Amino acid sequence: MITFSGRMRSTASITDPGSTDFPPSCPDAAHEGNGAASSTLFPAVRGPVQTASQVEIVVPVKDEERDLEPSVTRLRAYLTDSFPFTAHVTIADNGSSDGTWAIAARLAGQLPGVSAVRLAAPGRGRALRAIWSVSECDVLAYMDVDLSTDLNALLPLVAPLLSGHSDLAIGTRLAHGARVVRGPQREFISRGYNLLLQATLGARFSDAQCGFKAIRRECAAELLPRTQDSAWFFDTELLVLAERAGLRIHEVPVDWTEDPDSRVDVRATAAADIRGIVRMGGRHRLVRFAAVGVASTAAYVLFYLGLRQILAAQAANAISLLVTAIANTAVNRRVTFGIAGRRHAVRHQARGLLAFAAGLALTSGALAGLHAVAPAGGRAAELGVLLAASLAATLLRFGLYRSWVFRGSTA
């Protein structure tokens, strides 16, 4: 069930999402979309005359009674004073249990160009799909309620879409020119997640989860029915589907400051993201890569044990890793990434050697650390630290293979 609040001329309800009693116009009607059988709506208008805006900005919220009013007030003031296009703000309360909805409804009644929508079930993806599906604005955008992204990035986000230059636009914290203030844990998780997307799904965009995105309405109409996720993975799914459809994605480096009171459950979100990646096909390439990795690791161990009889640990490790790395690159090129023929083979091997260098640094460092702590450590101890370091090197190699070594050549 969805409820709208705003400056209303009527409180008629519609039980059929496809009803034409109240034609959907930005942002005055919504339905749950993606299989919902029915909805109850209360169309909201922004004033005595209903006019469509060029941009609709959705602000999804769940239990955000502290940040909601100052953020929406600031956003609305920015749109009025500094934004050259007509824009409407829709607050999407998805499943709040605190005073968020009361504040949202009051803001919709007080501020021009603001509406509020209440969805009974939580989920950012569910809220965006519901509102975007029926909007008639030219560009559909959303941003996080904490306004972590500097609002000065809004114009470069939507301008290429309004001009027809691009189909989607995303704020990115990981591209050159972005200025980001956040802790090392969030930085590591963000970069690791996007590297995983590049490795498993072939993603070419740099930042999937920045809460600052926009899409042209006709592109949303094409992609939204194909999305399945209703929560945080919705962003990633939408972008991957857009790339697979050949749509143009514009990236805007943003100034971004972490909200220390973020409500995101990192572990639960990460688990859901992994499930989403698997659902979208990432598991097949991972399985093939894992099989090659097991065989490569076994060969590496055998080489190391043989060479260790006549060479020092570091030399045995370097030679074993080099031989297996060359074979690993060749086999993954054909088996995991489906690249046949000799075209670019030399370039791929050269890049693979740089991936080998990263692995060598990890394994050599692990050996050095072991020998510093336990100089008399035996072969078993050496193999233990080498296997642990090799696992980390394998994950790094996979990311490098997909995002750089074989990029642009994969099947």
C-alpha cells in the first residue's frame, strides 16, 4: 500500500494501478510496481495548478526523523535558489516505525514542490521502482537523506540526461576528481565491492552504491520491469542491466562526506549484494576461475616443494609463482573469460605478469614475516603462510583479470 501526502485537491483513492481516473504526472501518482496487484493512492499536487517538472528527486527514508526535515528543507532551498531546471522532491517513507511519516507529511503540506509517499514495506529499490514507474518527469533521480553528496553535483548529474547526451548518470566517489571523507573500513568495502562487480559481472562503472543517481524516464520504463531487487542491490542491478542494454552511463565525481550515524547494516547488505551478484550470473565465471585456481595452486605447491630442496624460500617461491602465473593467465584467458585465438595474447600475458608481481609481493611479504617471527620455521609453516597469501593473491588476480588484464576482450 502506498499513500501520498501533499497539497491535495482531492483524496480520492484508486485501487487499480492502471486506472486513468487520475493520470500519473510528475509526481502525483504511484503504484507498487513489479507485480503488485493493487494499490491505494492519494494524488498530491504542489499548488492550485498542477504542472509537470523536468526532474523528480526521490529521497528514500526509513526511520530518519532526525535528518529528514533539515535535509529536505535544505534541498528544496537549493532547488529554488540555485538549480536552473524545474524539480520536485518526493519523500519516500518505506517502512518507518518512528515519527518519519508525520514529518514527511507535514513537509509536503508546508513546502512547495514537495510530496510524501508512504510504503508499508521497507526497501530503497521498492520505493524507487514504485515512484519512478509512474512519473512523467523527464529525468528521475534520487539521493540519500543525509545529503552526504554535495548538492553542487546535482546539475552535472542531470544536465547530460536532459540534453539527451546520456541515459543514466551516477555520482562516483572512486573516480579521479572526487573528494571523499570517510573511514578506512567503508573505503575498503566500497572499493572491494566495485572490484568484485568488475570481476564477476563485467561492470565498467566505477561506483555502484553511491546514493546519488539519475535516469531518463524512457530508460527507466525499459529497465525497471526487469529489476528484481527491492533493497540496496537495486542500484547495482539497474546499472548492470543498463550496461547490458548498451545504454550510456555518465559518471560525476562528487564531494562526499560519510554520515557517522549511517543506518546501513554493512554485513547484511554485503550478504544481500553477494546473493544479487550470484543471481545475475556472476557465479559461473567464479566457478570456472575457482577450478583453475585450485589446479594452479596445486601446481604451485608442487613446484615450490621441489625447488625448495635446492633453493632458498624466496627464490623457490618466485620461480614457482612465475611459472604457474603464466599458465594461470593462459588457462583463465580461454576457460574463464572465453577468449580464443592469439589476438592480444601477448598483451594479456604482459598484464598478467603485473598481476603476478602483486601476488609475488604478497607471498614474499608473508614469507619474510614468517622468517622474522619464527626463523626456524619448517616447510609446513612456510606452506601455511604461502597458501594464505596465495588466497589473497588469487582474489586480487581475479579482480585484475576482469577489470584490467582482459578488459574489453571478454566474451
